[in-house]
Amino acid sequence: MVTQMAKQSLWKSIGLWILQRITAVLLVLFLGLHLWVSNFTTDWATASRALIDLSLLGLALFHGLNGVRTIVLDFGLGSQGRRYLSVSLVMLGFTAFLFGVYGFLPLVFTK
């Protein structure tokens, strides 16, 4: 019989697997939008372009770090190791996103 904790872990894994696929599709769409806006438009507001670029950054961070988490978990970490890995990757992703936002601030407020 499967315990309640095992069921929750299974649904969390399924949810992250689905989010991995969704972010892959969104990455392709936002990358195309980013390239189009960067090369073919001149009348887009800087804030809109920054929003597209920050969305691309967030999607790439989630997709990449979730992929790293999946690969490391394939080595068979225990529950404490899983928790430590997940918290560490979330903190790394949040820090990297804030660093990216800090890099976009001069682009948004200079024009």
C-alpha cells in the first residue's frame, strides 16, 4: 500500500515534469518573441522588452535548475538530501533572477 507521503511526492514529481515541458514550449515561444522584438521592431516600449527578457530569464532558470534537480535526484538522494538540494536550487535561482533584474534596471530607466 502506498502511503500518503509517497502519493504527495509522486504528484509533486508529476507536476514538476509537466512544468518542465511547459517551460520548454514557453522558452521557444519567448525566444522567438525576443528575437523578433530585438531585430524587427523599433516602437516597442523598453519596459515591454524588459518584461519579455525577464520572462525569458525566469523560464530559463526554472527549466535549467529543474533539469539539474532531476539529474541529481537520479543518483538516489535520501529525503534530507532532496530537501537540501531543492532549497539550494530555489535560492540559487532566486538570486540569479534578482541579479538579472538588477542588470535590466539601467535599460528600463535610462530612456
